[in-house]
Amino acid sequence: MLPLICIDVDGTLVGSSHVPTEAVWAAAAQATVRGQHLALSTARGAFGPTLDYARRLDPNGWHIFHNGGALLHTGSGEIRGSSIADEVVNAASDIADAHGWLIEFYSADDYTVETENEIAADHAALMGVPLVSRTRDTLQSEIVRVQFVVPTEMASKVYAEMETQDAVVVGATSPVQPGIVFVSCTRRGVSKGVAISRIAKEMGITSADVMMVGDGDNDVEALGSVGHGVAMANAVPAAKEAASYEVAHVDNDGLVEALELSTTL
């Protein structure tokens, strides 16, 4: 039985129903009873329903937000953030302005967006928070992630514009907001895989004892760096290639299958 299971949110924990199913919550509760630690590992921020998911998975453990840009302990409330350089934030802002792309700025537990349009409103609804446009200088703590929210056909252009910046740039999607790509920029060296290794070290285990369940491009590195990478049936090809196992589609409770698999390894 594996002691640590890291779980992506969009496309893994949450499918087209917008919320985890009762079958998923039941399987998670059984894992907790078995003594397994379930850690959220997501590009989302530590607020709204996402933070509630983390608390329900493990009310007294470390969870990964912002693709590793922040770790939060649900018991103590401690946050360990990795701020992104001001020059990267400014460059991303200038690029977004030049192309008319939607851009968001995140601290560990808050976010800002300066544009109120349909994409921004849909994304706020996905995260379960009100859409309130305000400038990034209203954030109360350091920026750990910058994110472009663009139509799928624009994603490659975002990557091209950001490739010269000193940052990790990776995309993700959600079945809740089809046709949109979330292109996140975090500090160089930040990733879900690195964050998982830090949690494992806190627990006195190695990454070889960890399962990661995911579906997106931002899960690829983590899926390949743990001992047991599990890709959802709806995962992108790169995620499936990096994983050691594949389970059912998110809408068919593939995560339940992954949690059951963790008891046999």
C-alpha cells in the first residue's frame, strides 16, 4: 500500500460535473482510513472550493498549489511559496496587453484579473470565486504564478512569446471550460514533481513510494518522477506516455480505480 497519493484537480478529481463525485469522495475516505495521505497537486490556487477539496482529502497535511509554486499545510495553515521574478511578471503583463490576452496574477491564496470578459467570468466560476477585476498590486503577498487564459488555438503563441523568459511555462485544460488553455508561468525550478519530493521528504519516504494521478501537460514531469504515475483515460498523450498505468476517464471515476490500485503496490 502506497503512503502518499498526489491528485490533480481538473480532469482527475473533477470532471464535467464540475465537482468530485460521491464515489470519489467515498474512495478517498477509505484511503484515509487505511492511513494513506492524499495530497492535492494542482495548478489552481489555495482558495475557494479547491482549498475545501484539499481539506477534505487531508485536513492535516501538505498540499500542492500553483503547479508547485506554493505548498500549504491544511492543519497549521503554513504556506511555503516560491515567488516569480518581477521582470517575468512585467514581461508577461506586457505580452498580454500587446495581444489582448487574458492574464491572471496569483499569490498562494488569492488572485487578480484586470479584465471582465466571458473567459474571465467562466474561469472564476470554474474556481468557485466571484469575478472582481483589480490590479495585481492589491495582492497581499508575493506573486507565485502568472497565468494566461486563452483559446486553445492561441496556446502555442503564448509559449512562443514566453520562451525567452526565466520561468517554467506549462499548459493545462479543464473539462469544465472546454476550448480554453491555461498557460501557467512559475519560477524556474518549480514543478509538481519537485513539490512532491518535498512532501515525501517531510513524510520520511522517497518519490519511489508515491503515486501521482493526473491528465495534463503540467502533470507530465510529476508522472514520470514518482514511482507510480497514473494517467487518466482522458489524459493528453504526453501524460499517458510518462505514466506507468492508465485508469478510466474522469467522468467514469478513474480516480477511484487509481486509489484501489494504490492498495496493491
